Amino acid sequence: MPDLFRHADLRATLRSITDGVASAAGFRLSAVSVFRNSDELEFLVVSGDEEAQAELDGDVTPRRIVDQWLAESEGWGGLRFLPHEKAIRLADHVWVGEERTIDHPHAWQPYDMLFAPLMDRDDQLQGILWVDMPLDGLRPGPDKRRSIETYARQASEAILVAIERSRLAEQVRLAAAARRVVRDATAQLDLDRLLEATVAAAREGFGVDDARVLLDTAEDVDSLDGLSALARSLAHGCWARQRALVVSPQRTAPGLLTADEHAALLAGLEEKGDTSLLLVPLGAGTECLGRMLMFRHDRADWSDEEADAALDMGHDLGRAVLNARSFAREQHAAAYTQQLIATMAHELQNPLAAARGYASILEDVLDELGVQDADARRSLRGLERASGRLVDIVTDLLALARATEETDPTQCPPVDLVGLVGDSVEMVSVQAAPRGISVTLDAPAHPLPVRGEPGDLERVASNLVGNAVKYSPDGATVRVTLTEEPDGPEGGQVVLEVVDVGIGISAADQEHLFEEFFRSQAPEAVQQPGTGLGLAIVKRVVDRHRGTITVASASGEGSTFTVRLPRADA
């Protein structure tokens, strides 16, 4: 992936402009240098002198030196002139061609500098257009200065337009590359997979030879070597300043680095066979979470557009890291909760079985002894009801734990939902009969197969139909229907619908209806026994079977629960 300023078409455009300026202004040499985001002025194109081109191409000058040139130079309209006697004090940063001068009081001197600042629409300095080595060997007089200023003004506008157009094209391309990196990475909620996807996508999207993502929480600060500790510190500094850092031989030491640190990093890169590094901080809000290091071997330097796109990517990946950590914590908490529930439920089974057994034995003993004590009989019946209630809770807890297992029920053999729901309706109808509630089933004569575990699917049907009966008034009717929907975006589906005319569910309660242990505070609902686990179990079973469940209800107007499951042959 070439540097923006190395693009052949941009360089060709700039070269044609500088060639024209040199010819029109009467100079042998013309050049363009542009500021990078690191506040370094880099020569892009040098025309008219092969020696100058070889020496200056890619050369950089720190901003502070440029500021000195501007401060000490004379204003010639839109031009600036820094005479030999002042420029020589900055000899380390001034290119000098042939040092021969003609014998004339206004002769051009070796260190003379004549340039036009390239100012954008916001009056910000973007670069410099240079001319050097006048063909007549003289410093330009007033008339020639005005002529040169005209050429320079026209050339400056063309240069800024060419650079801006190339920058926009590069920004579009890199934005697409950054989106691919973020899209591929953030599709992963597992942190390790997210980091792997990030590295793979960055290699492709940014055309790098190597990439690494390092998170602060995964590092032992005390065990880091000098360069790694420096990189970590730089990442935090970069995040505070909201910038990415380029380290390459073409750059001088930027503000975040001392000259010694810059040299040490370059030496470290060379030792590992790399020539340049783009350090990208990863973070969210004010917190720096780590860094991405992207390396290139013997390839072009990094453009400002690449650094900007990478910094945006650092924001997105920082949020993705936080999401992955939250997801991991939630998964860990959920796994611990389910393990705790399953363990407690299993541990409660034996004591409950023993309590119910002893209650039964006591009842037999009272019968054998002919004891007719009403209080004793009442106590035994209360014990039986309480232990039965606890057994129901344990059963629901075990079902909840089972419904959370990671096994894929859609790999099971097909189950005929018509027969399974019919059995559930028949069983619940027996319980509903004493209250005069009828349960009707409208289902096709042919099977409706779905893949899943028969026991779990039977629990879904029994729970929904049982709830409809529980919350319906005496003498009401509960309607159960089974239908199939034709192929759609999700494929063919089997639809189970359970409709009652009971107490209904408020909009506020519907928001929490499928949460564990949720019980409505509506007076009619509170009177009914329940664990608050039934619908949570139903939701988990349906989700595991790749289905959906919805509810339509309002207080006092009954409820309709609709379950959709993929057809086995869809």
C-alpha cells in the first residue's frame, strides 16, 4: 500500500507544475514540500536538478526550523526570501547546489532561499513551493518578483487542489479498509478471536507485513523490556493527544519522542527486519486500553491518511474490546449462576424425596394406629403441599439449567409437533376440567416436523397451555392452534399459538415476562402459585431451537403467545 505522497499520478501532476514554474520564473530548480501530521516538512517533488532530486526527495525538516525560516525571511508579496547571510546559520537544514556565484552586486548566493508558502482556505500553512538557482545568476528585482509571485500563486492553487484530491481519494479507500477491519473484528464477541480477526483484517486492509494487538491488562508491566515499555507509554500519550505515531527513517523524532528514543525504536525495527512502524492506540473515552502495532518491511512510509484512518479504527476497536470483556464477564457470570442453580437443585432432590417419604410413612402409621387427630392430618397435608411445591421449584430449576446447555438441539432427529402438542393439550385438559375450562386444538392432519429434543418441546407446549388455563376464569376456553407458514427469508416455519381470555398482561410486565423469577405484581396474578421460571424456560428452549416467541396482550383482555420454529424439512 503506497504512501499517498508516493502515488505516481500525484507526483506526475506536481512534477509538471514545478517544471512549469521553473521554466516560467527563470529558475533551473523548483520543488514542492508538504507538511505531514507529525509537523514535519517533506520534499515530494524536485525538478530541474538530478543531484538535488537525489538528495532532497523524501527529506524532512522539523516544524521549528520552518518557523525560523518564516520568521527571519523577508516578505516579497506572496513570496518569502531568506538571504544567504541569515540562512547560513541554519546550514544543516538548507540544501546548497553549486556554490559558484557571478561577479555582480545582486548575485544569487549559495544559501539564498526563495519560496512561496502554500496556504489553504483556512490560512493554514500546508507546504512550500521552492525555486532555486536562477538562470541569470541574480537575485530577482521588483519586476521579476511580481512575475514570479504570479506564477507561484497559480501553481500553489493547482498544487493544493491536486494534493487535496489525492487525499480525499485516499481517505475514501482507507475508510473502506478500516471499516473492513472493524467489521471483521467486531463480529467476534470472544476477546481472543476479536484480536485474531483484527490482526488478519489489518494485514489485508492496510497492506502491512506484520501486525500485533497488545492490551494493557494482558501485560506485566514489570517484565516488559525497554522498547515494549516505551511503546506502551507512547500508546497512552498518543491516546491523550488523539493521534497515531509513525516511526520510520523518513521521519525525524516527533514531539512524543526524544531523539534517543526515536533512534532506539529505529534500531529495534532494523533488528527485527522492519523499516517502519505505525503505533495505533486503542481506547474508549479517556481510557487507553492498549495498542496496535503495524509493521512494514522495506516498503513505503505511512501516509497521514493511513494514520488518521488507523486512529479511527483504534476508537472502534477499543469499544469492541470493552464489549468483548463485558460479554466474557456476562458469560462467566451466567455459567456460574447456572452451575450454582443446577448444583442446588440436585442437592435438594434427596432431602425433598426423604421428606415426602417420611410424610407418607407417618400417614400410614397414623392409619395403622387408628389415630384420627385432625391437627396431625392437617399438618401432614400441609407438609405434602409444601414439599410438592418445592419439588416443582427444583424441577423448574433443573429445566432452566438444561435449557441453557450449549448443545445444539437442531441436530436432533425430527419431532412431529402435532402429536407432541396434542399430548400436552390432553394432559392439561384433565387438570382444567374441574374448573369447566375447555382446551381446543386446531391442527392439520399431517405431521409438522421440527428438529429438537422432545422433552424440551413438550415443556414449551405444556407450560404455555398450562399458563393459559391457570390465568383464565372458570368456564372459559383456551384455543391452541398449529399451522405452517410457507418458505420466507427464514425458510418454512411451524407456528404454535396459544390464546386465552384471562387476566392479560400489562405492557410493563411484558418487558420482563421472560426473565428468571419474574412474577407480576397484579393482584390476580399474585394469587396464583408459580416459581417465575416457566416462561424463562420456554424462552430459552425456543431460542436454542432457533425459534422465536412473542406475546400480544393487555390487562384484562387475555393473551396470545406465538412460537415459531423452523420446519425440519425446510
